[in-house]
Amino acid sequence: MEKVIQIIHITKELSGRWTIPILLSLDESGGRFTPLKNALQISPSRLSNNLKTMTEAGFIQHLSPFERNHPLLPEYKLTDRGRFLKEAALIISSAEQQLDQGFLAAKAWNWPVLIALYHQYHEFNAIRHLLGTVTPRILSKRLGELYEKGLVEKTLITEPAPKYTYALGMNVESIIRSVDRKLCALL
């Protein structure tokens, strides 16, 4: 149970439109703001906000003027946590290519929901309880979107009271199993 919660936490930390792209591109850009902005095709204000958030979360470190290659140009580097999350981001990115359903990690809760379903949490309230801070509205929306993409199956159970149960799609389970196994190996 503890590893499941850790994996869900990792996938939650990697959620967001720019988190994985920044983690994967930071070293290649030399940690410099402008090359990173150009590589990601992101607006300066959006990149700045994301770098600030990731610095506050402890994923990256903003180098002081004395640590930089050029004292006037901002530079960043991955922290130990950031390097760990970069490895997890590589696993998620590889799985998303196999799933061929777009950038799932761009939206919060997609990957935590898939991991919860892999670990046999099939009922809405069980998934919600496992994920902790997810709202019922967002969970319902994510389950619906994943269902529409064919990644999740839902079944109506009529007895004793009508409710839906959820499961991973047949062609998805092996990919999620691989992600789970690789993320467990990182821990």
C-alpha cells in the first residue's frame, strides 16, 4: 500500500502541462532560461512561473550569480529530487508514446487514476479515497476522459444500488504494469 501511495504521489508531482517537458529539457539547455524557452516554445512569463513553482517544490535550484556561467543570465539545475523525477518523467513519457493518446500528464490526476485502477481500485469512492485531495468533480471528469480515449472501461452494476465500476482497458494494462514496475524500481 505504501509503494502505491508513493507512486501516485510521483505521478501527481509530474502532472502539469510543463513539468515533464522542463525536467527533460533543462540539462539540454544548459539550465539557461532563453535556450529552454526556445526549446519548449513557451512564453517567458509561463516559463518563469513554472520554474518558480518547480524551485519552490524542490525540483530545481535557481543558481546564484556566483554559480552561473554568466552572472546576469538566470540559470537552473536539477536537484536530487529533480533528477529522480526526471527518471520518472522518462518512464511516463515512454509509456505515453506507447499509449498513443497524447500528453496525458498535462492534466492533473490522469496518471494517478491509471495507477489506482492498476492496483485494483475499481469503485469511484475507493479511487477518490486513495488519491486523497482529488475533488469528485475532477475525478469524474478524468474517468470520463480516459473512458472516451479507450484507456478505461466502465461497467454499470445494478445490484444492490446502481453504480459504475472502472478498470483499465485491455490494451492498456500491460503498459501501466510496466510503468508501475519501473517506478517501483526507482523507489
